[in-house]
Amino acid sequence: MPISNWYVEKKLVLESGYVGARVSWRQEYVRSRAGWRLAARHRAPDTLLHAALAPGELLLALAGADASVAVWRGADWREAGRLSLRARGWSAVARAHWAGRERLLLAGPRALVADWELIVLRVEEDGRCGSVVSRVRCSAGAAGCWADAAGDAFFSFELHRLGAGLYCTTVWLNAATQETESEYAGVTSQLLRIYNEDGAHLTHALVAEVPREPPNDYLSAIGRASSPAGGRVLVAAAGSALSSWRVWAPRPPALHARAGGGLAERVRRQRERRAVPEPDAPEPDEAAVRAACTAPDHNARFTAPLVGLALHERGRCMWALCSDGTAACVSVSALQVLARVWVPGGAPGAGVHYVQPAAAGALVAW
């Protein structure tokens, strides 16, 4: 569902009764007396497809169907920078994700081809759009995600059709900058392969740190102090399923660690391999494809396709938004559904959209 206008204002959509007990009376008084006000209004020349708020709520990225991205800067909420990707072959900017306040991961379809592309855009401190420091190809709708909070690397997804009804997705680990420190600076490497259950494509993904002691209820998930991390996991949504895999390597390995010789030598070997015709291989069966892929550590099923995924600021749980307007709070450790929320009077099947939920403190909004 495209966003025709974006209003920069704070709106309370849900406040869970479980969490309300943990909010002090001073906070309740401020919320009840302060009220809400419209801070700014943006009327884009074309349809807005996605909006992303940077950590600290001082920068807002607006992705448009005219292949442009605009960055607003608080507290006066005025446009500080704008970049058009039309000259780079983009037909639209579909999604935007921040890593801190310096790097913005953008995803969108390219004109005249079926694939999408991911780029990393450097954003200046005052909100002006800087240079594009990395760009990689990805499958349509896959969007990608940051591999770490620092924004040193990101994941991209490539869909493969291996046979009738058989699909798998390759997860690539990409360096966030392709500036040449040297010829041996790693740019991209294959991380894992995922079997697409029921042929469903991976559409949303995020990376989270797993605590050593998994939370056992909604209160502990968002209220307990953070414990030492037990590892990093990749959580991806495909259709109405949510799955997680343990991941590693925050940055791609250096090229010299993967292939010996200089650049000219590696190019020569690659050309020799391409010159040799590959024999016709029989179409694989499902068992062979599954054996070549990494099985997920945990799974969770929902009643409708997932269209939004957001990690809570404390990192202990995430919110999954379904196409029927419902939302679920899911633990990061075991993908256990901790709470389900139905919008009062909501219309089921309102349509798929890219609006991400936002979760902070004791509030969640979508």
C-alpha cells in the first residue's frame, strides 16, 4: 500500500497492558497531558514507498517511486538532502534502512531488468546525501539487511530456481564500502544457502544478537537488562514463515585468503573455467537441494504473509507485521511468539505493503 503523504508526528498505536505496569506514573502523566502535535508535512512529487527513521530520531529517509531518496533533518524537520538514482538505472527506491546515522542501505528495482539492486549511501552529519560507497545485485523484492549495527557489512539475497518447484536463496556477505584500500580488500563472499519452503521468496530480514538466557515472556523480552550476547542470528521472512540461522564473519574475508595470486592471475583462471563447457547435469530432487542448503535453527508460522519486521531497541525481541494488519512479538532466541495483537476494527487482507513497524521502550506502532 503506497504512502501518498508522510506525516512526521508521533502517534500511539498500541500500548500493551503488560508493559503499562512497568511505566512510572510520571511517564503516564506526561503522555496524558503533553498531547501530540504535527511537526512537519511532506508532499512528495511522486508516491512515497518507504520511510526509515535513523537512531536518535534526528534523520528521516523517504524512499520514492521516482527513484529518489530524501533525507529530512530534525528538529525543524526540513529536507536536508536528496539524491536521484534514475541515472543509475533505478526505476524506484523501495526500501531504506539505517546503520547509525552515517550509512543508509537502499534497495529498489532497476529499469528494463527483473533484478533489484542494493546500494550503500553515505550521509553527512547535516543530512546531506554523500557518495555511493557500495552497490550489489539482488533478487527482486529481497531488499537485504545490515549484518551488524555498525554498518560495516550487509547481507544480500539471490534467488535460484533449481527445478520444478525447487528454489533456494544464496546469502551473500558484502563489505559496506568498496573503496579500494588495496586490491585484496574483500568485497563480497558467500555465507550460506537457504532452501525456500513452498517456493516462498525471502522478502524481509534482520540480524540480531542472541542473549545467553532466552527470555520466557513478553515482559522479560523488552524490559530486562541486556545480558552477554550468545551469538548473531539472521532472521528472514518468507511468505507466512519466519526462520533464523546462526551467522558469523561480520566482514567478508580478504580476497588473498580465498584465492591466491594477483588480480591478473585470478582473472586468467576465471576465464579458463568459463571457456570449458559444463556437462548437462540432471535436474536435482528435493532431497539433494535440501542437503546442499543450511537448515534453519528455529521456525515460526503465521496466519498471513509477513510484510514487516523490526527489532526492538533492547534487542531481546522483534515485531512481525502480517498482511492482515496483525502484529506479533517474537523472541529472538527461539522465535517463540510472546504476544499477538489485533487492531480493533481492522480490515483483514488490506493488502501487502512495505511499512515497517517501530518498537521502542514500552510502545510499538505500525
